[in-house]
Amino acid sequence: MISNAISRCAIEIKKNRDRSWIIGYSGGKDSTAALKVFLAASRESGCEDDCITVIYCDTGVENPELDFFAKRTLEGMQRELPVIFPNLRIEILKAPLKEGFFARVVGRGYAPPTNRFRWCTKGLRVLPVQRFIKASPGDAAVVLGLRYGESRQRDRSLAKGGGEEAIWQVQREGAQRDLLLPVLDFNLEMVWAAAQLIDLPSSIDSIALEELYRGATEECPMVKSPLAPPCASGRFGCWTCTVVRRDKSTENMVKNGKAWLQPYLDFRDWLQLFRAQASFRWPVRRNGAVGLGPFTVEGRKIIFKEIQLLEEAVGRELLSHAEIALIKDLWRQDAEPEERLRLRGK
Ligand code: SF4
């Protein structure tokens, strides 16, 4: 069955020699399976010299275990793959500093995301990828590890793209690129079989990948499309994510021996509670509407302190010098409007 999927993909690659390929890799199992099937198909079709770009979106607050794993793997791929695929390159994408999680929360005082106000997915995960895809020259197609069977709504969207056998999602709106979905009809067993049995890239440690999934169920989507499942909700995601009531993935990782992740969990839980403290929030939103607004500058400074304590606990820099400078500048910008609010409230 895996070999059929490779052959099916090889036919599509061969039929599309004029295209270049952008492969979304998140470090998770589905994108690993899609990458492996695609590369095997590329070899089977004799199209190894196609232009291929493997992209990874670095949110800056990704689950540390998955992030370390993905970046280690990307380094290995960088050494291994261009020998076989001479026109393959690897790109790590990042949101501009001002759109980062901490610039928004600690700098501008955004309340951490909730299910109703999930401001982060677009800036951290979707826009960096969209910008890259948009800027890619020629008729590039995007290769993703999206699959049937993750939710009914998603299945309906996928089915609209052409039924069970189609591995293409042809996008005709605006500047959207066509999607090639090599593992579209894979079940979980097949995903793991592809991730473990296909040899290339050998730099993906499939045993370590399986270990990562003890506890986590899915991975966060990289590309915002009607097919993409929602961010968070039991998936690997940001260690700062307050959309979920509990970060079960990380909790399970801690239970399974990754005790060094506990300080990240503690910070997330603290941030979720701190979010609700009205005394550290403006009484109006930025648009002037009455209701809990951004964190006060004092509240932002408290979060900043907590991050510094976390840095000490985990022995890792979480805020760069440039990020700190930006955050302090944003505090200065908000000092005056905050003072006006205070005077009005007296
Ligand atoms: S994992 Fe959570 S914090 Fe991260 S982008 Fe998704 S919803 Fe936002």
C-alpha cells in the first residue's frame, strides 16, 4: 500500500515537471510521512533534480521537545539530502519580531489566546508560510501531510477537492498554490509505516519520533487552508498555548520522563491564571470598547520577570536582546495612553 502511494505520487511528479515543490515539514508524524513518500516518489520518477524546498515554521515558542527534534533533523537533512536531490534546499521560516508571541503579550499586552480570540495562529504559523509561498517564483505546488479521518469537517473539505483517489487539492482563488497531499488517504498505521519504513531521509530518527508521540495525538497545521485542522486541541503546539484548558501533550511528556519540561508547563498554567486578573488589565480594549483590554505595563513587567525566572530554570534563552529592546520600546509607547486611562478612571 505504501509502495502504491509512492507510485501514485511519482506519476504526479512526472506529470508536473514544470513545477517546483514546497514541502511543509513540522517535525511531526504526518509531515514526516508526506516528506518521505514525496522523496521516494521523486526518486522513483527520476525527477531528483526538481526544485524542492523543505520549509519549517519556527514559532519561537514551539513545544521544546518537538522543536529540538525538528531542528536536529533539519540539520541532518541539510547534510544528507542535497547529495541526492541537487536542487533541494531547507528554509526555516519565522514571523517578524514584532509579530512574535512575546512581543505581542509582553510588549503590547495582548491577553494570551483563548478559543474565542486565537490571534496567534495566523501570525506565528500561517503568515510566515503564506508569505514564503507567495514569494516563491513560478508555479510552485505545496506538499503537505494532511489526511482524511481527523475530523468530519475536514473530510468534507478534502472530499470537495476531488474524492478519495485525488491527492491534489487544486486552489483557484487568488494567489493560492495547488496542494499535493501524498498521505491524504493514509490511516494512522500507514502514517507510522511510511515514517518508519521509507529510508530517506535517514536523518529522521523514527524511534525518537515515536517516543515524542507518547501522549500527544497530532501536530499543529502549517498552512491555513479549509483543510487544515484547528491549532492546539491536544496537538503539539506552543508551550505558551492557553487555548487549551490543560496542555495534555506536555503533561504526558513530563509523566513519561521529560521532567525538564515541567517549568514550561508551570509558566503556561501561571499565565492562564494571570490572564484573568482584571487588576492587571486595561478596563478598555484598544478600540475603545469597554471590557478587559491589554495587560497594564505593570502586568507585562510581571510576565517579563516570570519569563526570566523560567530562563534560569530551563537554562535557555527565551527572549533575545532584540526582543527585549522591542518589548521595552512598546512599554514606553503605552505609558502615555495608560496614564490617560488612569486619570480618566479617577
Ligand atoms: S498552539 Fe496555541 S498558542 Fe500556538 S499558535 Fe496554536 S493556538 Fe496559538
